[in-house]
Amino acid sequence: MESMQATRPDQERLALNLSLRDWLVVALLVLVLLAAAPSIPFRPRAPRVERDYRIPFALSSRYDVYRRYTTLAADQFATLLVGDSVVWGQCSLKTDTLAHHLNELTKQPRFANCGLDGMHPIALADLLEFHAPAIARTRVLVQFDPLWMMEELRAEKGHVTLYNRPDLVPRLAAHFTGPFRETASLSWSHLMRNSPLKDWGERLADTRVDFLAWSLDHPYESPLRAISSTLPPSEDLHRQRLVRWDEHPTLPMDSSWSSPDESEQWKAFRRILSLLERRGNRVLVVLGPMNEHMMDIPTRTAYGKLKAALLADLAKDGVRVFAPSLLDSAHYADICHPLGPGYDSLARELLLKESAWMLGLDETR
Amino acid sequence: MLFHSVDFLVFFAIVFPVHLLLRRTRFMNGWLLLSSYFFYAWWNPVYLLLIIGTTLVDFYVVRTMELSPRKKLWLCLSLLSNLGALAFFKYIRFFTQNLNGLLSFVGVHTALPVLDPVLPLGISFFTFQSISYAIDVYRGDFPAEQNLLRYATYVSFFPQMISGPICRAGSLIPQLRSAPPVSVSAFTSGASLFLTGLFKKVALADYLGMYVDRIYGAPENFQSPALIMATFSFAWQIYFDFSGYTDMARGVARAMGFHLTRNFNAPYTASDLGDFWGRWNITVSMWFRDYVYIPLGGSRQDRFKTVRNVFLTMITSGIWHGASWSFILWGAVHGIGRMATRELSFLNSAVSRMPLAVQRAGVFLFVTFAWIFFRARSVGDGCMIVLRMFSSGWADPRFPVILLIPIAVVWTYQIIDAMEGPARRFWDVAPVRIGLAVLMILYLALVSQSSAQTFIYFNF
């Protein structure tokens, strides 16, 4: 204790002490390097995306990876499957998803799994707008999960986007904290979307490398592998529930649903369709399939009305839409996620009832 | 508000130019106070009332104390106000839980209700700063401040209010009175300090923390090598985290013309534990020296009492860090280590004649060992980790090899920094300085994690 001595400010030598001239040189060099960084081709384009590829669960918020993946997938696959964890395959292995079964049944690698866990429509609208430009003019099967219209998950305007997807706003945006987080983030997002730096910011985000989390799972591998590879390996590392929903005691679901006119999620989904239309995509909407076995009677009745209203809303604008039949009860893992056999049934029904669109025959006619 | 967030950049972009405009006017302290309260309210506006309340109480009590013949009474009132707030918000849950446990142990089965208030951010720091002010005035080391606005700014000056460094009234209040000049060199050196701190926090501490969290989150699943590597990683994580924070705090203050006390001085190059505490969290260490250790009698009493004083001071330091037995144990381990090294220093033993490098390694190993109890979720976890370190198997720790690079670089730098020679001068060459700064900024922009982690010391 008696040996403690504080250092006077004038005695201190800073580890790094830049003068004004130094800072100006630093600023110039950083600007030049950041401006040039997006043009450095340090990631060779992968010749092929492996069949059954899906973004690793741990990278569900890495939109730059999504951007790279969709760029490659748009070149290689005839149809991209877009949506939330139902498309991604929350309750199935990557070799048991909807895309996998479609590819198996058509005996061709036609379908790419471009789902992303937790990607509700408000977030998906931003994802497609800002992080998936390459999918323009492709065939897109976009799934709408009515789960997001449950009153319990109701989103106030814009909030859900920022609540669980803060990075969806263009990547020069950073995290805000504090009581004004939502307002500050929304304002910043709006500013960035209209900024002349937006394109550069997005390209810079593509340059960003993230080997830190990766290095924990691959401790002895060179980080160059993570940096230089176009896509991180698609691993089934996350904890999955691969059991049917009624294997555990479950109460019937008692819920109400937002109406299409009031639901921000449905409005966001309509924005997605408008965006895809503007980009020249050929779109098929898949509505559901929700696990109605799990609902109590009033909830199921209300859901039936909601589904009819959604179909009518889409039909009114001439949107091609497919509402799959209710799957077998044993083929669901929870309220909305099918298990592998469920995806198989869904794929069969899609190919049977929408064969022209699914096989691209509508374009050749 | 975190220094490494866009919020802060926007905040500072407004506060700094206005400060420049108002610096030579009577509005300077008002502006700094308003900014500081906004900075704090960004976390939770309600708890601003706590800071305002304790500030008002201390200001008037200490002013009255200075003129009163019954100084001790007024000092007790000030201490009661500060320590009362600290006790309620920080220790009430710990106290009632342990009291309930004790009552149950002696057969009284009446449980007191366990209160669990939210811990106000920075309470340990701003209350300690207020206490130091009251005691300094009581001792006659510093006159009571007569200007409420200036005193309130001293207590809540935003660069240091959340996690220090704890500034003595004699150091900061004169600066708030004289409005120090804001020179270009002050601004650029402040920016340099800020960049260094930002890099330490975001690039180094947060990366190390990813490995530490994985291992310490479930230590029962890992064997000796992983536990050892995670413990060493934590030693560096907490250093980078806390010293990074204080670098940023001091950088911000320096850019505005203020000098805050240095808080870290290459602590892992210390050659004994006393030396370590003179280099680690210096302002808090000195606080404990001046307001706990010396009032207890310091080293001016017999050997037993000196040893007791050291031990009690370290235990108090442990309790200050957190309301849990693991922090108390951490303080006790340091107390025992400090007593042991003190006794050894009296002997002309082989230990005291060891080469400096060996002494430094010994101190680093001891401090790292003590961090186990600081980081563990509980005393039980801490003991289990120690046991498993020596008794479990030797499974692959899966420690990312690349993590060794920043640690090696920083350690090498600290050793070189202590030298006076061509190696040290190498760092002072402009191209090296500029190259380092560019690399740091590019790393922060393109590699580091985007998510903003809070600072470890925000919990205290």
C-alpha cells in the first residue's frame, strides 16, 4: 500500500501520441484504403454453392454473408426460396429442408434455401432491399408465415426490425443504446438509406471479415480460410428440436390474429412483393403451413378467416399464391415449423399443384 | 452511454463545440453539467435523481462542516448519505440473503424480504468521489467548494462518472474553476488516447471475452488446459477492458482540456503486489490507501496491526467490487498475497534476489490466479475451477491460436516501453505511429465485432 504512487500527467508517455499532421495523414490513408477496400478481390468467387447449403444458424445476423450467398445462388439455382425459419429449416437438418426435398423430387439442384432464422416480414423487407440485390429477375418462392400476425407478436411500426435486427439498416449504421434507441436507430436508418454513401457502405460491408466468432469453433485453422472463403461452411451446429410437437405436454394454442389492414407485418410483406415486382422477379407466395392441430377451436376458426382474407388480398392484385394443405400432425415440430417428413409432403404438394411454376414451365410456354 | 457507440459520437460532436464556445464564460460548468446529466440519463433518467440528491446533500453538508466546530458529526452525515445509498442499492440483496441464511442456520425460520434494486450505473465511483471530497475538506486538505454548479460538475463530469478514474477534488475542481485551454495538441493527444482505448476494448477485450465467456459459462464441461487458458485470457480481458475504458475517458477529457488522473501503468509488469496495486486501477487503489488503510493506522504500527490493516483494506476493496462472496474471497486472496510478500521482503531471502523477470512472472501468475474468484459466477464455481485445473484431464483447450498474437504484441510493447533505447525510440517514429493508427482503425472498421459490449467495471 505504501508503495503506491500516482503518475503525474506530465510524466506520462502515451503508447500512441499522434500530432495534428499525423492525424491528417492517418485520415487520408484510412479514407483511401476504405474507399479502395470494396474493390479488392480477396474473396475468390466459389464456382459452386453446395447443394442443401443454408446460412449457418450462428450467422443469422451476418447480412454480408447473406448478400454473398444470394449472389452466388442467383447464378446457380433456378429458384430461390426466401422466408424465415420455416424456409431455413428450424426443426430439420439441412438435408431435410423444403429446398432439399424439392431438389430430391425434381432430381435437379434447382432450389436454393435462402431462408434466414427469425426473419419476420418487416426484417425480410429490409434484408431483400439492402442485402440481396443479386436476386433481381430470378424466380423467388417467398413464404409468408402467419405466425407473425399473432397478436402476441404484433409489431408496432418498425419496432420489430430494430428490436432483433439492428444491423439490417445499411451497414454504416451502428448500435444505439439508451431510452431513445428506437428513435435514434430509425432516424439513422432513414438517413443512411437516403445517403449517397449507401452503395459504398454496402460494398464496404461485403469487405468486412469476421473470423473472431469463427475462430472459436476452428481454433487451429488459419483465419485466412474464414476471410478468403466465399461462404462459411453450412454446419448443423445449433440445437434443434427434431421431435414432433405433441411429444411434450402442450396446451392448445389460444390466440387472436391481427387483421391484414392493421398488421405491420402484412404491410411489410406486401412491400416485399412490390419490391420483387419492381426488380422483375417471378414470384410464388406460399402461405403457411401453420400447425392448426395445435390451435384450439376459436383460434383455428379465426385463423381460417385470416387465411381466407390474406388469400383474397393477394388474389385481388393478381399475386400467384399457394396455400398448402394442413400437414399430418406428426409432421410438425411446433406451431409453424414442419419436420423433415412435413417438408417432404409440402414439396410433393407444391410440385403437384404448382408444377408449371416450380419447374419453370410457365416461362417456356 | 458507451464511449464506443454512435450515440456517444453524436453526443460529443454536439458537446465539444459548445464547450469551446462557452469555455471562457460562466456558462462552462452549466454546460458540462447538463451534458453530464444527459450522458447519465441516457442509461436511465430516473437514477439521475440519485446523483442530484447525493450531490445536494454533500454540497450543503460539507459546506456546513467546514464552518462547524462539530466537524466529525457533519462528516458522518455525509458518509452516511453516500454509504447509505451504496449500501441500499449495491448490498441490500446480499445482506438480506445472507442474513436469511444465517437465521435459518440458527433455527429461526423467518425470512426477511429480499430487496433487489437495480444497481445505478457508476454508483461505486461517484459515491467514492463524493466521500473523498468530504474527507479532504474535513482534513483541511481542500476548501469546501462554494459554487454548487461547479461541485455538481465535479461529481458527475461525464468522462469519468461511470467507471472513474476517481478524481480528487484538488485535482479536478481547480480545472473546472480555471477552464483549462483546449489546444490542438491536447485534442490530438486526447484523440490518440481514445483510439488506443477503443482498440483495447473493442478489438482485444471483447475478443478475449468470447473465449472466456464460453469456458467460465460452464466450467464443469472443461478440463485443465481450457480453464487455464480462459483464466489467462480473463486477466488480459479485464486489463484491456478497464484500461481501455479509462483511456477513452481520459482521451475525451483531454480533448476538452482536462487532465484526469492516470489509472493504469503496465500493471502486469509489476515486480511485487504492492507495485501491482500502484499500477492497477490507481485512483481506486489510492482511495483505499488514503481513506481506509492510513486511517486504520497504515504501516506505522506494529507488525501485526500493519498486516491486519493490509488485509482489511484488501477485503474492503473486494467488497467494493461487488456484493458477493467471490469478490470478498478475491480481496482476501490479494490480502494474503500482499501480507506474504511483505513478510518476505523483510527477509534477505532468495525470493527478493530473484531476477526481475522472475519476480514479474510470479506477480502476474498470482494476480491471474486471484482473478479466478473475480470472474467465477460464485465461490463454489471458483473453487471448482481451481480444483479442476489441477485434477481434471488434459483435453484440447480449443484456444484460438490467433488470440495469442495481440497478447504477445501488448506484452512486448509494455516491456519495450519500460526501456530507454533504440527499441523504445522505434515507437516514436512517425511512420510507425501512423501505421499503427491506420491498422487499428482498419481493424475496428473491418474486422472487430459490431455488437457493442458493455464494460466489465460498469457492474461495480
